[in-house]
Amino acid sequence: MRRSLRFVWPSSEGHLYREQKRLIELGWATVEREPAGRRTRNRFSITEVGRAALAEWLATEPEEPHFQVEGVLRTFFGDHGTRDDLVASMQTTAELARSMLEEMLGFVDEYLADGGPLSMLEGQTGGGEAGHLEFHGRPVFPERLHVVALAIDVTTRLLKSLDDFFTESSNKVAGWTSTTDSLITPATRERLEQIRTRRTAH
């Protein structure tokens, strides 16, 4: 979760653990205890019934996209706070998006590294549940890399857009005298016109 789904589908670890139990109750997964150093860990495996349920879900239409970016929410209510609060929120959101982007680019470097998942795939090395392949001490599934790369592609583009937008906008907001200054109205018209122009271009 920390290396994958948290970038696009955030969920608390507590919620994840509850869902694991539910998957077992539904017969969609099984669990085995296995040694992990001095401790033991749970290894979950999907069942054939689980694969059928997953395939059935994948055949349905997805919901509309949901954006849960607190920096956007704080911007929406920015006129109720100070200019400095809004600038700080924007700068922090840009920094966090940049940090997440760098983390994901690190994953890409690992995938492309000698002996990494892409090399395994190009060398037709087996993987998945049967192979339990590892790279840098972590299990890898090179046979899934083509869809993982798609998800990383769109996610890194979104993170780059967030970084660019909030960096640029924080610099402009820093020039406001307050978050309710009527002198920013011409800039607001310009921004709205630009949004409309982008729609026409698309």
C-alpha cells in the first residue's frame, strides 16, 4: 500500500486489515502464516472465486474521478483565512506533490535497474504467486509491469501538475494584500478566461 495504492486510492492500514478479513470471509482470499526473520507474517493469496469477482468488477463502469487534495479544499475556502495561510498551504501542497513524484520516479528507476523487474520481464523470468521473485528484498511481479507503468504514468503527470499549479499560484497569491482584496478581480477574470480558452483548445 505504501508503495502503490496510497498514491491513487488512500486508505488507512486499519481499514485495509478489516478488508483483508472480509475478503477471506467472502472466500475471495486465503491467508497463510510464514516466517519473516524472528517474526511471522500473513501471506494473502487470491482464490479462483476472488479472481472471478475481480474480473466481474473490472467489467463494470468506473465511478467519476474523485480528487481528494486537501490543498485544493483549503484553496476553495481561502477567503476565510489570511493570505499567508493560503500561500503556506499552497507551498506545502506543491512540496508534498513534488516529494511524492520523486518517490514514484524512484520506483521507475528500480523497475529499469539492471536485474530489476523490467530485466526479469525481458528475460522471460517467471513471476507472480509461483515464483515469489524479489528485488532489493521486496516481492516483485514483472508480469504486471505493463499496467503498473500506465498507472504510474498518469499519477506522475497529476503530481507534476499539482506541483506546477500550486508553485505558480502561491507566488501570485503572495502578491495579494489579502484574500478579499477587490483589486484581484482583473486577475480573476484573466484566470477564468484562460480556463475557458483551455476548454476550447481541448
